[in-house]
Amino acid sequence: MRVSIRQPGYLPHMGFFKKMQSCDKFVFLDDVQYERSDWDNRNKIRTYEETIWLTVPVYNKLGQKLNEVRISYETNWSSKHRKAIELNYRKAPYFEKYWKEIDKILEKKWEKLIDLNFALINYFTSELDISTETFRSSQMKINSTSSQRLLDICKQLNAATYISGELGKDYLDERIFNDSKIKVVYEKFQTPAYNQVHGEFIPNVSIIDLLFNEGEKSKTILESATNIS
């Protein structure tokens, strides 16, 4: 049983969905402390020349958990995001196939960031045919922190292997996983080159880039990508 754990970000990139695809059970870490300048409320899209960030403005109180963070509507960020996506992808071959549903999600006035993120993630996983069983950490009633919390999540799901992000090497306490006879595997996602409507290929942008450019081929491209050596 392979388990992976990750925070549900905004318009996630391809590696997020590859991680979901590579495990048997995937846990959305939705009740950790919200961190500024992370991927929870922002991501990049491809432009004619390079990339730009799309960031959802939020009200952030000290010590607030991710699933408590409220979206700010003091600026019309939704309109800006939708216009930026349409401007940069309207000439992509599969833009019309996906844009109506994505636009509908972005247009809705969500109170919490987590609900917006889940609405987008659920749509993308459906289009990519990812059927991995998912859980929310907030519903698992685990009160430990740091590496112990990740271990306790794995134990509750009867994991034999924990698939960690590559940066996990810098903070994960492997010893406690070894003591519990749970193998730790560090992923190293490599974005496969695919067709992009603008210029030379640029990796690590939102999953919408893959869908708009490759359509139903996106499923095969994601399956062929490597993230575990």
C-alpha cells in the first residue's frame, strides 16, 4: 500500500497529479498551518514570452490553518485570472474543450481557499481519469506534528510505503518510519516535454497548460511521466 500526502494547492502543476496517480491512497493535508508564498494560493501559467503567477488574495491570520483561510474579494482577482488564462490560451487546440468548466469554477464566489482548490482539483482528476482513493487529514483526527504526523497518517492507512516529495530529504525523520517498517521513497518528478502553443517548452506550470495543449492525450502523457526512480 503506497501512501502520499500533499497540500491541495491552487491550479496545481502536473507533478501534483502524477503524485496522486502514483499511490494507492492520497491524503490532502488540509489542516496544516497556512504559509505565505507557497503553492496553496498561487501557480504559474504559460504566456507568449515566459510565465506569470496567478495568485488568489487571502486574509491570513497568524497560526491559521489552510482549511480556515478565507479569500479576499477587495480586488477583482477572479476576473484578472480568467482574462489572463483566456488571453494566453485561447489559441491552444483544446482550449474550448475545458475552458467552460474551469471558467465556471473560477467565476463562482468562494468563501474559503480550500473549497476553490478542491473544486479545481476534482475537475482535473476527473478529466485525467485519476481514481486514487483520497482522504483529508482534517477528517483523520490525528493531533501529532511534523514527521510523526506523516507517520501516523501512514499507519492509519496501513501504508507499506510512503512516497515523499524530493524536499522531504531535508526534514523527514526517516528513523521513525524505519522503526515502523514503512519504506520511504523520495520522488523526483521530471516533466515530460509536450506541445505548447507558445515557443519553446517551459515545464512546471499549471495542469491547465497540459490540458489546453494536449487534450485527451494529457492522460497518456501523465502516465508516461516519471517521478519515482
